[in-house]
Amino acid sequence: MMAARKKPVVVEEWSSLPDRIRRSIGGLSEVDLSIRGGSQEWSIAEYVHHLVEANLTVSHVVLAALGKPGCTYDWSWLTPDEGWMVRLSYDRAPVEPALRLLEALTGHISNLVALSPGSLKQQVGILDAPGASPRRTTVAKLLRDEVAHATHHLADIESARRGRRRRR
């Protein structure tokens, strides 16, 4: 077994997302997960699933960047709007399996990044919309952006908790 290397700060922050999400929903019942609020007026469960989905996608982009540096990743098919949430039943799907997936993903990807010299500097092109020109970014920026994205939605969860408006 190989000795573990110290993970860069951005990797540690990104790896902490499952714990941060768990803390944000701590003490909530299944019924409480239907509380709506925050910037999107989503339910708490929908915010949790959205964050897991976003990090599932980022994990795949990081794999692409590490496996084929300089490649382009098309995520223009992602449309996490209200219709998307309904089609995926995010308002009713249990959050625990999703959080276990996120824990496994962040652990696995973080180890790959830590073991690959220069991995945080690897570049990937992102297609944000059909027919768009690729936007270049790095693995480090992808992870930093996802930490910021999660921080925003964790504040949404806290706002929803404070508001305590249930789904009608």
C-alpha cells in the first residue's frame, strides 16, 4: 500500500463537501427535507441532490482532464432546472445514498489528484452550451468553483431551514 501524500488545500476543501452537506441537514427528518426556500426556492432534498449531481459531473470532468489532458468536456446537456428536478424525483429521492456516493467520489478523485504530479494544473475545455466555444479551465479551478457553488447552496439550505416553509 502506498503512503498517502498530503492533499492540497483545494482538494481538502472539496473533499469536505459531503461532511458539510451532512452537517447542513443534521437533525432534519425526511419530512423536513421537503422544506423549501433559498435562492432557487428548491426543497432541501433538491439542494442536496443538486450538489451531489454537480460533484458527480465535476468528478467526471477531473477524470477526463487527468486521463486526457487538454480534452474538451461537453456538459451543455445539463439543465438542472425545475423540470430536471421533477424528472429525477429529487424532491422524493432519499438523500443518504446520494451522500454515500459523494463521499466515495470525493475520496477516490482526491486520491487520484494527490497521486498525480501537476494534476491541479491540468487543463480541460468545457462546453457550456450547444455550439459554444470551449472555455478553458484547470482542475484546481473546477474544484474551487465547486466549493464556492456548494457554499452558496449550503447557505440556501440554511435559509430554507430558518424559513421552515413546507412543500404544499
